Amino acid sequence: MNISRAKRKGLDKRVKGMVKFKEKLEFHTSLRVGGEAEYFVVPECYTDIKESIAFAKQLHLPWVVIGNGTNILFPDGGYRGIVIKIGPGLREKERRGNLLRLQAGESLSRVIGYLREQEFNDFDFLVGIPGTIGGALAMNAGIPEGTISDLVTQVKALTDEGELVILKKAGCGFGYRRSLFQKNRLIIVEGEFKLGGGRDWNIAELFERRRRQPRGLPSPGCVFKNPADYEISAGELIDIVGLKGYKIGGAAVSTQHANFIVNRGGASCVDILRLIDLIRTRVYKEFRVDLELELEIIFN
Ligand code: EPU
């Protein structure tokens, strides 16, 4: 499928939001890695998402949804289908009393600012997490003391048939960095949250913790989940096996926090995959712990 054929098929006519062809995915992932997306859509309404998926189905193309790209790795060869970026086009916020409705494309940091203006601190513990609401819900983002699922009451999602469904929190399969949205073809478009939980977060301490994490170089944040029922965190395990600072090509284990992989410049997807492999092998050899990826790797 080449670009002119895609244009003839008129994806750009069917979608109100931005449509690009051959878009570099390194611009849309915090790791700054990935080849080109054959089609790249930034929807402005739910119909745009439906149309993009319908188009993909007609042409037998794969499709994938991303948010801010903070937890995603695309192959160097890119993505031969449609990447749907739920971001700036879907950022509505609405608060009615203690209920807050957020569209999936809004960023966590903007929500924290918006709520602080109204003297709500419920989202404060998510400070420093760079994702969108949709991404944070899908990953159940958080810190050891709490996750976004503590606040959510229900999620509105689109099925791949284009039907809007509402899932109550109990039906969302939330677990540690997990939800049913990761495995199912359900696209989060909105979340509803209950405010006023009254938990007082120590903002200075939360900021201090974030300051200890790597900044400056492109990175997806924590690459591995902390192992369940094991007293040592992933970062500490990788640190103990001596891999802090270890480099493969342009990729390296951060010298500040061993559960972060950073792109020192020009890292390829292959560099990162090799580093991941090495880390898992070393940690398994020494501790018999099988580190599970938090980073999502997208294959065609
Ligand atoms: N540690 C080391 N060496 C390292 C890194 C950490 O010894 O290189 C030790 C620390 O000293 C500490 C322990 O490991 O005793 C845990 O480290 P840290 O407090 O940094 O927390 P974490 O478990 O590595 C978790 C989340 C982070 C979140 C922080 C906030 C996971 C996998 N990670 O990190 O979330 O920002 O807590 O406190 O659950 C993410 O999910 O992407 C993420 C970055």
C-alpha cells in the first residue's frame, strides 16, 4: 500500500482530525525510537476513531492506539498500519461537584494543575508521570502507595465495532500496572473520577522521589514491573547484578535508576531489545526472578 493509494482511499477525507502518512514514530514516543507509521491519525472526536478503524478493516491493516507514547516501543521498521494517537484532539474536562469527567487525551499534569486551581488534591500523587489519562488508565499508572484506579468510578470505551460502552471500575480488570484495556480491543475515550477522597499527599516528598529518577535523556520510565511477592524492586535487582550504566549501541541502563533505560542518542529498537534481554537473563541467573515488562512493545 503506498501513500497515493491511501489518499485515494481518502482516510484524510473521512477524519476531521489530523491525518499524516509516513509519520516518524520517534516524534511520538518518549524513548524517541521507532520507524515510520504508514498512517498516523490524531482524532478530534470519537467518530474519527471509528472511521480510522473502519478504514483499517477495509484495507486489512493493523491499527494501534497510543497516548503520549511514554510506555511504548515501536520497531525500527515502523508500523505498517494506522497509529491512532489519542491526545490534543480529545482533552475535555468537566467537573460537577465531586465528579470529574476527563477525555482520554488530556495529560495527567494538566489535570493536576486544573484540580489544584479548584483546591482538589486527589491527583497529586501522580505528579511527574508524563502520560495521558487514557494511557494512565490502561496501564493503571501510579506509585507504590496508589494508582489512578483508586480514583476512577467508570470508563467509557469504544469497541472495535465502533460501539460506545461504559465499564464500571469493577469491570475494568485493574491490577498492578494492568487493566483489561491492554489485552482487549477496547479504546478508552473517557474516565469518570470521584474527588474529595481526603488523602493528604506530601508533595515535597513526591517531588523529591521524582527528582531521583533520570531526567534529560529520552526514556520510557520504568521498563520492568516490580516482581510480585518479592522484597527487592526491579531497579534494585538490576543494580545489584551490576548493570547500571551498561550500554548497547545508543541504549543504556540509566546510571541514576537501574529500572530506566535511556536513549543516549541514536538508540534503535534492536539496541533496546538486546538490553532488555541481557537484563532479564542476568537477573534470572542471579535471583531466579523472571522480570516482567512494563514497557509495551508493539509489533505489526
Ligand atoms: N533502587 C536501587 N537501585 C536503583 C533503583 C532503585 O537500589 O537503581 C532501590 C531504591 O533505593 C529503593 C527501591 O529500589 O529502595 C525502590 O526504588 P524506587 O523508590 O525508585 O521505586 P521503584 O519501585 O523503582 C516505583 C514505580 C515508579 C514510580 C516510583 C515512585 C514500578 C515498577 N515503579 O519505582 O513508576 O515512579 O515507584 O516512587 O512500580 C513506572 O511505573 O514507570 C514508574 C517509573
